[in-house]
Amino acid sequence: MTRFGDFQTLCSQVPSYPWCNLFYRQLLHNDPSALTGLSANTSSAPIGVDPQCGIPKVKTDGSLGNIANIIACGASVFVVLSLIILASRRKAAVGRTEIRLFFFIYLLTLPLQLLTTGSVLEQGSTALVALTAIHAGLVATLFWSLLGNAVVATQVVEDGTLSSIIPLSIVGACFFIVTTYISLDVALTISRTFGPSNPPQALSSVPLFVLTSIWPAVATLIYFCIMLYIVIYVLNEIRPLWFYILSGILFVVSQLAYFLLNKVICKGSSSKVDGSFIATLLETAAVSVLYIAWRSITEEDWDNDVFYPS
């Protein structure tokens, strides 16, 4: 029976699930006999732990790695850079600094996603473990930044000031440090606090599961609830509402594609590609629509007005 916090099902059923890199290293050092099937050979093992389908490491029997998602991540980098530039031009828009921070953190996750899910590094290697831990830390921080943008939008604190940036940065740093440390502890068994699973095959870590799965879902739900309240009851606007709804739908569909279509596409393509590239493109589309939604509620700001000194 799968318990709360167990990754065994995810690591065997969902190709290219990045947090499985941590458990692969854990098993490699604590119970290598548990690594069977596609995971038995570290030099060719795909992402996952005994996955039913996985993309072999690059150069294994001519494998290009997870080439589709590598391209999707690369294209998304240019899209997000464009969003940062566009947001920077709106000098007086509410939450400009905070939303640029959100875009910047998302930008940082893309090359890490490319490396942790691209089947370009050897499974069990220290480099892959370190990059995966940093990736996990940035993902947890990303969703704090998203929620922080909603708090700023309520104007409880003045946006772009130290009263906004300092708390946002301190809490974000805490999320990053804690999640990164827990991830490293899961992989390297630094301590017994977040160390090896019991039993090893369960691939269990409740803190890691909460920070990488539960927390993003909760933060996203709270963000959209706050923004819909602001748009409907505070601003009394309709057009931004549809942008926020569309962004939320795109994000949900991206997760459904990742967890439901991933293995189907992997098997259908004979382990050449999986559904992670679809999820990446949909996530980037959700972030892009989020920018449009933010722009639509700040487009009447005074940055476009003429200022006449008295």
C-alpha cells in the first residue's frame, strides 16, 4: 500500500520525474540490489527508479536524451526573458518588481529542468543530485514568489519597497535553503532526520513530498483565489478574470499532461520522447497568460499619463 509521502509509484509510472534522481542515489548507496530493470545500469539508466518506460541517457544506443523537453525548455527561456523585459517597461505598474522576481525564478528553473529531466547526466552522479536538489529548492521558492505576488496585489504592503521585497526575499530564501537541504539529505543521507526510506523500496520522504507536490498546489490555489477576489470584488473587472482563469486552466492541464500522458507518449514513441515537453510548454503558456492578466489590471497606471508639476 502506498503511504503519504511515498514516491515509488511516481518514480515507476511517471517518466522524467526529477525528484526520483534523489532516491536513485539513495538506493545506489544504501540498497543497490533494489535497482533493477532499466535502472540497473547507471551509465544508461533513464530518469526514475525502475521505471516502466524511460528515455535512456544520451548517447546510449544513439539516444538523444529527452530531446523534446530540452527544446521546450530552451524555447521557454526566450519567452520568459521577453516577459521580464516587457514587465520592466511598465515602470509604475503595481507589483512590477515582485512579478519580475517570479519570472526570474521561473527562468532559473528551466535550465535546471533541462538537466534534471533531460537524461544528459549519469544517474546516481553527484552532479545530478546537486542540480536536482537546487531545482527542488527553486520550485518551492517559485510558488512562494507566486503567492507573494498575490499578497502584494492586495496592497497590504507597498509594492517595490523594502517592506515588500525584504519579507518576500527572506521567506523565499528559507524555502530554498530548507528544500535544498532536505533534497540533499534524501539523496546523500547526511543525517537520519530526512535520510533513507523505510523500507528502501518505498522511496519515502514526507517533507520532500509536501514541499514539491502539496505546497505548489496549495500556493497556486490560494494565489488564484486572492487574484479572483481582487479582480471581481475590488476592481470590478471582467476581462482580467478570463485571463486568470485561462492561466489556471493551462497550469492544471500541464500537470495532467505530465502525470497522465507522460508514460503513454513514452511508450508510443518507443522511449524517444515523453509528455514532459507538453507540460513544459503549457506551464510557460500559463506564465505568459499570467503576465497578460497582470498587465490588464495595471494598464491604467500613471506611467502613461502626463505629469504637470504645480
